[in-house]
Amino acid sequence: MNLIIRPVTQDDLDAIVAIESDSFNMGKDMTRKDMIGRIANYPDTFLVAEIDHQVVGHVFGPAFNHRYIRDELYFKNHPNRKDDQYQTVLSLAVSPKFRKQGIATKLLDELSNVAKKQNRVAVTLTCLPKLFSFYEKRGFVNEGKTNEDIPDPKDVSSYNIVKEL
């Protein structure tokens, strides 16, 4: 397996839309619109995992000046700002065929490296309780339930998860 983690390009759009919409049960048309804006606004913090010239996963999020993600970030793209202290993760997704091979970990590690180079102090995300173990094994700390909570379809709340850099 020849895994490459690299910045996103517009050529990756179709693969990203497929992975994101399948991973989060989202409509492809809306996902495509979101991804076009995200690629344009934060290409340096939108990374893809590629194996044999096939995009198999991605991680992305803008820099932000708040420790915890606010819902607005999911609905309004903005460019990365040099002085923002935190690197957010709005999505981490890997194609089902390539899961449990360490790809998600490598994506998170590389995004953390990018954030360090950009002088961010931490990586921040929200997640559901079923993912606590995954993130905690990678150095993230659960800092409690989100204030701006959009529960999942089963009415499970999200939590703020942070990794200091």
C-alpha cells in the first residue's frame, strides 16, 4: 500500500463528494456545493489520502479563533486566517474499503503537523460518544458536551474533543 497524504485539488472533488456523502448519509448535490467552497477557502488544511492514484479519505477544517467549533462553521466557509489559534476538524472520512488501516490516524497526524507549522495551539473537533476511544488514543481530550449541539438522528449529543499541539 503506497499511501500519500497531500493537499486537496479540484480534481479530487468527485472522490471527496462520494466519500463524504456515503460516510455521513448526505445528499451528493449539497455535499458537492459544500466541498467546492471548502476547497477554495482552506486548501492548505484540506488533506486527502491517496493510494495508487485513488483518493480514499480526507480531513478538513478551517482555522478558527475559538477553542470549540461553532455550528456556523458547518454552514459558512471562510478562508484560513493567519492569527486564528485553533485548527478545526469538520470532517474526517475514509472510504469503507480502506478503513481500519491507519489512514484516518495518518490524516489527523498530518493535519496536526500543518497546524503546528501555522502556529496553531490545538486541534479541535466535535464527535459522538461512540468515537471517544478513537480520538483519545490519538491524544485528544474530551472537554464536555458542546453548547451548540446538533444531535444525531438518535438524539445523541456531540462533545468537544481537543488535542493540544
